[in-house]
Amino acid sequence: MDYQEAKNKFISTWGSLGTLWGINKAMAQIQALLFISTEALTTEDIMEELQISRGNTSMNVRQLIDWGIVTKELRPGERKEYFSTEKDVQELARIIAKERSRREIKPVIKALEDISSIKDDGSTATKELIKQTKALHDLAHTANSILEKAVSQKQNWLTKSILKIIQ
Amino acid sequence: MDYQEAKNKFISTWGSLGTLWGINKAMAQIQALLFISTEALTTEDIMEELQISRGNTSMNVRQLIDWGIVTKELRPGERKEYFSTEKDVQELARIIAKERSRREIKPVIKALEDISSIKDDGSTATKELIKQTKALHDLAHTANSILEKAVSQKQNWLTKSILKIIQ
DNA sequence: TTAAACTTTCAAAATTTATTGAAACTTTAA
DNA sequence: TTAAAGTTTCAATAAATTTTGAAAGTTTAA
């Protein structure tokens, strides 16, 4: 496997993983491309490398910026924008975990809270609904707390502690 | 919010969460329905409750069985199949984590291994590709180990230990 | 100002994914 | 056997999502 093959494999693997986890393929591939690039890239560069349209590139780069994963760079004397991604994997994981928690997990926790606190009318069906959604709520809440904690620290102490525990 | 509203909200919330995380909406909704049901349900029951077709129900129930989340029950003297889901949230989380790791994470770790072990031809681009994919590989590998460990134990000792660490 | 260099927007088209429903298949009871 | 009661399969259709590309918008330099 030479450089070009390895690069293509990385970009396509990342794109597929994204798709499996509900992330737009182009978005994941742009991030992958920037992640292994030695310098910031322009819209043209991205279009050329991934063979995608200008509109697609523009929209997905904006989304990556919204997520806090990609930053825009302006170079003196140049009009076009240069994009680069967070290069530190730990920091990248933190950002993604934080954003997915905020956008997708927290609203569900809130909904489970609402559902599990309906009035118990005495029926077995209602009792079961309350019991099960409460259990789910507690689990989601705990998992989210661990994630948030793992994510809030610049230092990687939690991961280190966990690894110590599990050997 | 009465029982029916709460039930509908739960089913639709679970369906949407599934969609966001790359899981078929019907599949997530069937699981949600079984999760709050006081007894095992038939194909007819599911079709009726979720207003989906027989084919859709059949295919998604089979997938849930493949995942190990739903089990089929046969009742003496009856031909039709009754389905129920794992009711313990911890166990459910374990099964899902284990399956997604096996199906989606491990193949990516393997790909990252292959990519990051290409021959260093001396170019900065190749060096960067190797460095970055190696870092990603290490992170994915560590995260996956923690997950597997958390998931392999019937007891919930790891979660408890982590919660102790983070207060 | 003007126009060149760029970015954004968004309706239409293309693609992907999910769903249907009816035919084929399987199992069991009579 | 046969037929009733069920399940599965899969081609066709529908729905959702992604992508395109051209027009509109923005910014800057002259």
C-alpha cells in the first residue's frame, strides 16, 4: 500500500464510519482530509481532492466549523479561506463527545424525565412505562455525566485512572 | 400528559435518537415498544401499534434478534411467535456496546492499523499520515478496551469505580 | 464606483435508505 | 395429503437525505 492508497483508504474508512454513526459522508471525509493534511486547505483543494461540488464543500465545512472541529484561517494578502482541523485526537474526541451530548443526548434525557414523571394511574402499563423510562433516564444520565467529566478536562486524568483500574 | 401520550412520546423519541445514531427508525421503535410492554407481543401487535407493514416488522424484528436484543417466545398450542426485549437497561447497554464495537469499531481499528503501518517514504505527507492515523488508532483502541471492559462484566463495578473517582 | 475573487444559498436532481405488499415459503394440525 | 396459520423474501415504490450548480451575495482592491 503506497501513500495515495493509504490516504484514500483513510478517507473512505472515515467516511463510512461517519455514515454508520449518522454523520454525513462528505463531512466526515473533509475532516479526514484535513486531519492528515500538512497544511490548511482551501475550498478548491477540498473540491479537487474529494471530487465534490462547491456547494457541498461550503455547507459541510460550515457545519464542521459549527461543531468546533474546523477553523478558518485568513492569510494576509489573500482572499480565499484556508481550513484546518483540530489535530490532537484527544481534543477532537472531547469536542465530538461534548457536541453529541449537547445536541442529541441531553434532549433525550429531558424527554425521559418528562415521560417518567407522568402521574401513576395505577394500571400495570403505566407502572411499567414509568419504571422503564426512569431506569433508562438514570442510565443515560450517569453515562452522560461520565462522558462530560471525561470531556471537560484538558488533562487526560480520567482515562488514565480508568486504565489503571482495568489494568 | 396521559399514558398514551407518554407512550407515543417515548416511542418517537427513541426512534429519533436511533436515526441520529444510524439505526433504522422502525427498528428503534419496535425495541421501544417492547421495552415498555408488560408482555411479549406478536407481529400483528407490533404492526398495529406502530402502523407499519408485515415485511417491515418481520425484517426489523429479525435484526433485533440478530443483535441479541430481542428474543422469540413460543407458546404451547400457539403457532405465532411472541417477542420480548431485554428489560434490564444495564444489560441492554452492554449488548449494544458490544455489538457496535464488534461490527463498527473493530474493523476501523484494523483499517487504521493497516494504514498507519505503511512504509515511511520520507515525505512529510507520509509522515503526517502515519502519525495521525497512529494517534487515532491508539485512541480508538483505548476507548474500545474501556468499553469492552465495562461491557464484559455482569456486575457494574467499573461504572461504580468511575463514579467514585469523579464523585 | 466597479469588477474581480471569492462564499453562500437553495431549488432541482441524484442517490441512498426504508417501506410496502403480495407471492413464496414453512410448519403444524386435521 | 391438504389447508390453515403463520413467516420470510424481495422487486417495486416511497421517503429521506445528499449533492449539484448556478444565481445571488459579499468583500476587497483598484
